[in-house]
Amino acid sequence: TLGGRWAYVELGWAGYWAWDPVENSSFMPWLMATALLHSLLVQDKTGHLKRLSIILAIAGFFMTFFGTFLTRSGVVSSVHSFAESPIGPNYLAYLAALMLISATIFAFRAPSILPSDTEKVWGVSRESALVMTQFLLISFGAIVLIGTLFPIVSEWLTKQRISIQAPYFNMFAPWVGLGIIFGIALGNLLRYGSNAMPNGKRIILSSIAFAIPVTVFLVYFGNVMDSPSTKNLIAQLVGLYLSSWAIGCLIGDLYYRFVEIRFKYALFFKRNLGYFGGWVAHLGMMIAIIGFMGNYRGLEHVDTVKAGESFTFHGHRFEFLASGIEPRQKDNATNYTAPVKVYQGDKYLFELDPAQSKYPTKDQVFNEIGINGTFWQDIYLVLVDFNKTDGKSATFKLYINPTVRFVWLAIVIICLGGIIALFDRYRGNKSRDVVAGEWETSK
């Protein structure tokens, strides 16, 4: 997340995730760790998935070191990777030994690791929903791993490196997101060891209605109708509606849990802090998916203007001030800044100061991005080039990035949910739920 934020504000390509090999190397351990978290929930409540939990723990641990290998060895082409290092072969041998030792120990110990109820037949229940979530995460992890390693393997086999670009990953990501939406929406309504879904029909139907005005709200304020193609528009409408429906299911489930305990909030949070932490994290995930939808309608524009002149794009006017390029000293760098005032109609909004930075010890020029906007969209301005003689003309690249701030907000909410759940574990409380006047397992 921090790497994505850094890339967004520093690199000047207006994105936060490019499926770069080094980015993927940090993403794969996260997928395994998230799958492990859901596996441990099932193990804690039912005694099942013990072996899978161990496998996921080994995989997550291994992927962390493997990501370090990809980053430090220089075997992948990435703006984030280090130069080729002689440590690569030694580190690879360490990884092989790590995997061999882990696999050997698991092979010897696995037969003695049995579920508490070997006769249990799984049906529709919360644990089955969690297993499906794990399947999605593990499958997507395998897809990312294949795409990341394919250039290396192809070069080894054919002496020609075949690069895998973002379209490969983006072909699978929406379907994984769709599965996660249904998993979160329905999984929270189910209970462990039972296909019972207390108030489930009522919640699902009311959420179908709830999602309609929420989707209209998101479409209107998010300018979704400005999508560049019908295909992108349909994808966004479906994604926004289903995400809104899932949020409605989350809210409905929480509401009826309050109803069952007669709105005794203190008692609810005392007994259900772990559940509430997961609820917050899942809400954050839905907000993140809404934020990701903005990638379908991002816009970009390149224009060259003289000082004192303006250009217009997407309902905004951008005025390059008559003063032209202004050299500004900042720390040990000289920033060649292009001050630009932004208007919507005749209304002044703010000033952006994109720049090119020159350091005395470096020949390379670095971009300083001008970013501002609203909660619904970022206006992202890059100074591409300028007249080095008098600084009175400049070329700008403008990006309109919808709902990026939803993503940053979602990450904070997900982290907050994790912290809340950790407090429940710290206190040693078992999360419970009131069903028919009795506390039942609710995680």
C-alpha cells in the first residue's frame, strides 16, 4: 500500500499498481497470509483445515523470502528492483533449502494432524464460504506467480524473454473481485456448522433495494457515465451495484445482530469485537473495490501551452501563469516549477505546481507531480517538458483519476478492522452472537 502511494505521488504515471514483478512479489505473500487468516478462523471454530493452515503458513513465509529474491537478485526487470547482485545464486539455494526442510517436516507430521471431526460433511455454511474465499485467494496467487515468473522461465527455455503485461492480470482480477463480493456478502450471513441464515432472506432482499439508490449516487457523483466505452460502463455499473449490495448485506447483518441483543451496544462489542473487526475490514474491502472501478474511466490529455494561455479538458480550464517556469530552490534541488491555476467554469478551484527537479549530483531529472481534486476524483498534472531558453512554454500531461481516494480510505478502514480484531484476541474474549436468546458462535 505504501509502495502504491509512493508510486502514485512520485513517479508521474498516475497509477498506484502496474502489476510490476516487484509489486507482485509483495502481493503474493499478502494473498497467502489472507487465505491463512480465513483458514485459521475455520480451524478455530470447527477444528478443520489444520493441514491447509500449515501449508498456507509455509507458503506465505516462503513467498516473503521469494519476493526478496526477486527484488534483490536482479532477475526481473522492474523500476523497483535492485541492480544484479552476486547474492542471487546463494539466496536461491537458501530458498530451496527452506522449502525442502519445510516440506519434509510437513510430510512427516501431516498424517498425525487430523481434524477434530473426521466424519463431518460440509454443506452450505460459513466455513464453506471461507473455504471458497481461500480458493479464490490461492488461485489468484498462483495466477500472479505464473505471470511474474513466465518471463524468466521463457528466457531460460527459449533464450528469449517473453514479457507478461498488465492485461494478463487484469483479465483475472475482476472475476476474483466478483467472487470476493459474493463471499463477503453471503459469508457474513451464514453461521458455522449450519446452513441457517438468520434474517438472511430479509437482508438480501432489502440489500437489493438498498443498492439501487447507492449505485445511482455513486454513478452521479463519480461521473461514471463519462466512461470511454460501453463495455467499461457496463462493467462499472455491475461492479458498483454488487459492491453496494454487499455493503447492504453487511449493514443488514450488523443491524439484526443489534436487534437480537436489544441494542445493548456495550455487551455486543464486549462479546463480538472480533466479529466487528472482520466486519470493518470487509467493509473496507468493498470500498476498495468501488475505488478500483475508477480505473475503468480514467482520462488523460497532453497539451502544450504558452505562459499566460490556457487549455481546457473534462470541464476544467488550466491556466499556465504568465510568469512561466519558476526556478525554486528546495533543499538541495532546483525545482523548475510550472504554476497552473485550475478553474471549473469561471470558478477558481486551486493551483497546481508540477515541476521537474534537478539535483547537482545527478544528471537525471525527476518529476514533482501536481495533485489536487475532490473526494471523487484527482486532477493529476505532470510537467513533461518546457522551453529551456525562456521558460515561457511548457508541455503538460493531465490525468483525471476517479475514486482514487476511495482506495486510500479503504486501506485505512481495513487496517482499522485488523486492529479491532487483534484487541479481541488480546483480551482473550470469544466472539459470540445472540440467536434465539442464546449466544452462538459468530465468527
